[in-house]
Amino acid sequence: METNIEKVEEFMRSLKEGESLCQVMLVMKDTFDTNTIAVSMLYIGKIGIDYSPSQVSIIKKKEIQAQTKATKPTIKSIANIALKIEKKISVCGMGMIGCTLLPHGKIAFANEMESSIIVVKADGLLDFKIGLQLFAPFDISYISNTNTIAVTSRGSNDIKIVDANTKRVLKTYSLDSPCASITYTEERLVLYNKTGIHELNLQDGSVKTIASVNINDYAYVVIRGDKIYYTDSDNHSVTCCDFQGHIQWIFQNPKLLRPFGVTVDTDGNVYVAGQNSHNVVVISQDGQQHKQLLSYNDGVQYPNGLIYDRHNNQLLVTNYLNGAVLVIMSDSTALCDVCCLRHLSKPSTGWCLECEEGLCLDCKEHHSLLKATRNHNIIPITEYQKLPQNVKCIIETHNNCKNLIEIEDYIKDIKSSARFQEVEEMMNDAAENIKRIRINREENLTSLQEEKKRIENDIAQTRIKINNHLDKLQADLIQNLYAKVKKENGKIEQVLKSLEEKQCQINEYQNTFENIKKYATDVQLFLSMKLMETNIEKVEEFMRSLKEGESLCQVMLVMKDTFDTNTIAVSMPYIGKIGIDYSPSQVSIIKKKEIQAQTKATKPTIKSIANIALKIEKKISVCGMGMIGCTLLPHGKIAFANEMESSIIVVKADGLLDFKIGLQLFAPFDISYISNTNTIAVTSRGSNDIKIVDANTKKSAENVQFRLAMCKYNDGSVKTIASVNINDYAYVVIRGDKIYYTDSDNHSVTCCDFQGHIQWIFQNPKLLRPFGVTVDTDGNVYVAGQNSHNVVVISQDGQQHKQLLSYNDGVQYPNGLIYDRHNNQLLVTNYLNGAVLYNVT
């Protein structure tokens, strides 16, 4: 019983020593000053008038010059394109070549063996067949505005138009040679035969040549925008040309044999079916990159037709021997590892921690039933993706009990002992203390509800003030809109009135001229022509004055200087911050005997740094020379401050360049990632400014004037944390209640508290001109010696040190250091030769 009571007392002491009995108060901190919204958001936008060059041409039958401008498209990488099987379609049988998409998710296939068109429903089941007798279809294309299907055959000069409703041939067009590929795009039926690529007029059957290109009889062709893409199975090539037949690029690769079907996605990437290489390859829109997406192991056998569904981002592949496959396109996919071994592509829904494999729904069920794996721990795949890289198991062992006392000696005269009375008193004390604690916590619950209502009211009042300000901006903007429209209407009406007067004059001149032609003598005609020519020149002069001025410019209403609502998250990241304040506990745990308070101070355990070592994970060279500061970004990305280039360089997790952010005349010294706003703070040793750069837009959001102190991000105010005497180019890092900073002039590293009290100073001849400094989870301090070309680790008490890297390890003028506590890694930037990421072991 005494043991049980001691456990209760221990529980109450833990409540008292922790925060559980502290008085909890709701507060709204850092409240957004609504009075400043009129400064930070002066307007929603400004109504302006844009004048585009006049679309009215004053035509005189003289020299006319046309100009065309071409814009180079942005090329997107195809590295992350992947395919995931949506469904397999087997009802279409063998002999499939062409295919086309119909409304309501249906698909039509050209079956050459059966001489028929096979239509399949959205669920992959057969809908109906259309027999074509002796006409073996090669390619088909759906004509949306007439609900018909155009069909070609490589054994016939005809093109048949089949009604999708009646399932009968409506019309047949005869050409001068067999036509293979056919496609309906942008209300044009485009086909090809051995003479080139042509357009068929469905009204009269006439054929217009689009481009004369030299291709074989069984090429496939597709048009997107102003480009034509076609395959050449004889030369194993894919060609892109314009409508004049000018070659843009030709793709050939040993991995793509006898290319047939071709299609293009919304980004301009080209997908090609390799019939003899049994694969599907994607080619970038410039023809420079390629990637194999599907192979024989994925069930691709003699693929022919391809079609891209831009509405659902899906790709349909027809195989000559084993039906068709509809695949979903994605940037990344988590697939079931067991199904992948069976050459199936199914998304994984769970992850087995013991097997370290992804499992789909079916495999997860089998996995949980097998005797060998039924006790395995399977977690959802979404939870697995959230797990850190390093997961450790801690096994605790218990010591054997020793020096036990005999029970008979211990219980002698127990009922008459003072301890027996003490136990009873302890029980009474415990009951009374629990009652007191409960009352206190219930009162705190009531006060929290009252504070919640008060803060809700404050939030609502703040929102009302913001709404009132937005209403005023909206009213001013609409009033400005009406005024601009009225003014421009008046100008245009004045021009129309002048034009009407000139029109009347011209009509009068034309009538007079007609009368002169009929009734006047030659002398009168001559004299009248001179006068009339003068009058017409005045009219032309009037029209020229309209053209040269702004009277004929196309007037467009635009809203300029629109307030960027995306930046409202920066200028107004919150209305306020809900915080919890804890006041000291008002509950006393009373014991009716002498209470002795003992305070124990435990000296922190200093771990040895003797076994710390660094192992290279990867070298990063794309950041170039001139690197100083660095910071970690989400998804394994790293940002570097490049002083030489006056830019921020962002590198992907694989060490390749992601993007650069130019800062013009602002040479960055150090940078740090601000996670809650997805921005990067940047300093420069040549400027008093701190720039805040948006990591999404890659633009500088604002500047903050700064001296050595703590800067408050939302209003730019500066609060001094500690007054310390350090030089201009010191590095500083904070961990817990300690501040660590380097002093390159004195070759020292200092640790102090937030009151500026020095804890320790480290100096050693092996560490010259220390710059970058960072701290790991054990409190060990890592320092970069710029002039000693090394990286040194210092124990948390400043008493031990060890050189981890030197010039022989490739460290040359190191500057920035940053420790990744999630992956236990250390990043080192060198001024002259890039950066290196190390695993800390």
C-alpha cells in the first residue's frame, strides 16, 4: 500500500514539477496592426487605359510589309515522366493497329485481322463492333462535330466515313494511292500517303497538300500547333517539321526500332511506339532528350497505335498481338514491389517494415495471411513516406536485484509502528491533494472558455476592420472604372462624329464627280478635278492625322498595378498568434509532517568527440566558385550564397542545379531559410540591408535595415539579444539557451548565454580565421577554419576538440557550415571549389 501511495505522490509531484498544474491562459500575441493595412495595401488595383497599335489599316495599293515573330518554347524535362497501368483491354482481340477516343470514355480500335472497328466502353467491356467486310482498317480517327469515324486501309485507296450511331458507312473518298495514318485535329482531317501529308475536305472530297515529305507507306503522323510529327519505320526515325516541310529535328536511337504510332502531350513531348523494339519511348519537344517508359517486360508486344488523352492525362497503347493498355501518366509513382516482380504495375497502399517493400491491396491481404509474414508490421504508404531516414530501435535491459532484506525481519511489530500510522496519514494527504488539484484544473477549464470567447471577439473585430478597408478600396476602384470608360467613350464618339462628317463630304464629292463625268466639258472637268483632288487630299490628311495620333488606337480597359494577393501571406502572415501563457501553479501539495525541499542540480553529461568522423555523401560542384553561406530547403534541396555571381544558387537533392536567383549589385554573404513563409533571408557584407526572397516567385519580397541583433520579420523592428564585441564578419548560431559565435580576427569561438555571460572561449593554433559555425543535437560545435583549411569539432563544454577535415580532404577556404539534424549530415561550403555533404558517424 505504501508503494501504491508513493506512486500517487510521485504522480502529483510530476504534475507540480511539470506544466500540468500551471495556470493556463489563452492570449493572442503579435496581433496584426489593422491600422497599417492602409499602408501595406493601398489599393486592389488601378484602372488604366492601354492603347495597342491601331488594327485599322489605311490601304493604298502600294508596298505592304508583313512581319512575323517566333518565340522559342520552354523545354520541360522528361526525367520524371512515368506511366501507371489504369486498365488492360483484351476484348479488342489480336490484330489491333489504330485507335481513337470517343465521347463518354469509350475507345474505338481498328482491328486489321477481323476487318472491323471495335468499340469498347469506359469500363473496358465490349460495346459493339462495326464490320467492314473486305476493307481491313489500318488507322481511325473520331470526327467530333459529325459523330463519325474516319477509317483508312493500307490495302485500299479509299477513306471510309462511318456513322457512330447507325454503325454504317456514310461516305467513301477515293485517293490516288493508299493512305495509312489519319488524324482529325482542330477541325481538319489530316492524312498522309507516299506523296506527302494532306488535308481532306469532307464537304467536296478535295485534297490539299500540307507538306511534301519523303516518308514510307506505313508512317504515322500527328499535328500539334504549327508542327508536324511523323514516323519512318524503314529508317527507324521520328521527324518534326513545320508546315513548309522544314525539318526541326530528327530522332534516331538503337532502342527505338521500326517506330509506328506517334502522339503528343500538352507539353509538346512526343510519345512513340517501337514495333520491333517492343517499347514506348517519350521524346522531349526539342528532340534532345528521350526516355523509355514501357518495355516488353511491361506487356508491350508489337505496339502500333498511340493516342494521348489530354483531358485525363492518359496514354492508350495498342498491341498487335495482345490487346491494348490504358496508362495514367504521372511525375512519380509508388508501385507494389511484389507486383513489379510479376511485371504488373499496381499502386502500393501499404509498407511492410520487416520486408521493406511496398504492397498493393491484394498483396497486403496475402501478406497478412501467410504464416511467415502474418505478424509483420504494415503501415499505410502515406505514413511510411513521412518517416525519417534513420529509424533506431532502443533495447533496454534490467539489472538483477541484490542485497534483499528478509521479510520476517521487516514486518516485525508492524501494526504498532509509526510507519503504519504514517501510511494512513499519507493516504489522507493524497486524497486531499487530488481533490485540490481537480478543483484547480476545473477552474482553469472555465477560465479558458471565457478567454476563448474574448479572443474570438477580437478576431472578428479585426476581420471587420479589414473588410471595411477592402470595401472602400473596391468602391474607389469601381468609381475610377466608370470615369475612365466615360472619358474614352467621349473620345471615340468624337472620332465617329468627325468620320460621319467626312463621309458626307466624300459622298457629296462622289455625286459631283458623277455629274461632271456626264455633263461637263473637258475644260470644266479639268478645272473641277484640281479642286476635287485638293478636297480629297484634305480628307486623306485628316485620316493620316487620326492614324498618326491615338484616335484609331485600339482602346482596352485594363486593371494595372493589381495588388498581388499571393504576397498577402508575407505582408499579413496572420491576424494574430494564439499562444498559451503558463503562470506558476497555484496548487500546493500539502503533507502533514515535516516537508523538506531538496534541489538537485545535475551536471550535464559531456559526450566524447573522439569517435566523431565524417564520410563523404556527395560533392556539389554546380554551385561554382565564391560560395559562402548555405541553408537547407524542403525536399532535400540546398541553397547557396554565391558572392562572386551575386546570386542564390538552389541545388536539388541529387546535387544537380535547380535554379538561380540573381540579386544584381547585392553580393550575398549568408542566407537562412524561413520555413513558415517559404522565403530566404539574405545578408551582404557590403550592405546594411537584409533581403527577403520568395522561394516560389524567386523575387525579392522586401528589404530590412539591420544591425547586429534579432530582427522581427513582420514589422522590421530590431531587438537586441546580446551585446557582444565581435568583428564585422562573424558567424553566429543559437541552440537552446546558448549563443555560439566566431571571431576571425582573434581566431576564436565563443559560447555565451542570452545575457552575454561568457561560458567558454576556444582558441587553438590549428584553427585560423574561423568562419562558419553550427551545432549538432549533442551540443558539439563544428567550426570552419578559413585560413587553416580545415573543419574542427569542439565539445559542448569547450574543453575537447578534434580536426575532422583538412586541406588533404579537399577543404579549401571553407566558409559556411550547416548541420542537418534530421539526416545527421554536415554541409561544408568552400570558397573556391564548391560544397561537400558529409554523413556524421
